[in-house]
Amino acid sequence: MTEKIENVEFANDEYTRVRFVIVNDDKGTRQLAELRVPENYETGVNKYWDLILDQCDIETLKQERLDKIEKHREIISREKEKRESAKEAQELKKLFDLKSSYMKLPFVQTEEDKSTIRKAPNEMTLNFIVQKMMDEYLEQNKMDSDEFFDEIEDAMYEDDDDSV
């Protein structure tokens, strides 16, 4: 019976377990196996460990494990960057859409008002700016909130009538 081993790798970061495939050409079988590494890499404790020592360099196996860990960390880091980038793009689109809708409000009248809205760096600042503009508009036109919301509603329906 001829057995050989393939795909040898350390199974943990402490290098105390090793994983490999036992190939039996006579039977045509392949079996995944894992064993505890003998202390001080002793020989004669396990025939598969002895085969591993004959076929593999322990330092190379350790380096392969480190490389695998580093590659995994890089993948996780790239995925995290992708998620953060997508989230940032979504937030920017939301801010842009909000700015666009605020430009249509009746109290956003001058280019200076529009410029101020365009320059808002985030939603909180944008809302503060628009609230301030709205307060000034209400005060200048001596309107209460009901009259103001009626005016906004009329403006909204006016836009809908233009599209028909």
C-alpha cells in the first residue's frame, strides 16, 4: 500500500496542528487529515508526521501560513474599504438629492441662496441653512406655518402640472 501526502499546511496560527490530504493510489482514495504536531517536531511519533518532515520544509510551511493570513487580512481590508466607499457614495447622493429638492422651495430665490445650499458639506448643516432661510422668509412675508405649507403644496402641484 503506497500512501503519499499532499496539500500540507499548518491548520492554526500557533503551528500546533497540521492539515493534509492522504492519497492512496492503490485504493484510489483521498482523505483529508489533521494531526497535532509533536513537541519539538519529534520524529517517530506518527508515520504521517514523518512523511510530512520528509516532504516539506517546516519553515516554508510556516511562511505559507503567514502569507495566507496576510492575504486574508488584505481581502478583508479591501472589502471594508469597498463597503465604506459605497456608503460614502450613497450619503453623497442623498445629500445631492436633498440639495436639489431644497433648490425648488419658494424661499430659495437668489443665486446666493442656491450657492449657500450647494456649499453645505453635510445634511445637518444643509438642514440648518434651509431652516434659517425658511425662518427669514416667514418673517419677511409675515406668514404662519399653515400659509407657508399651503404655498409649498401649491408649488409642488404647479411642478406636476407643468409635466402633464
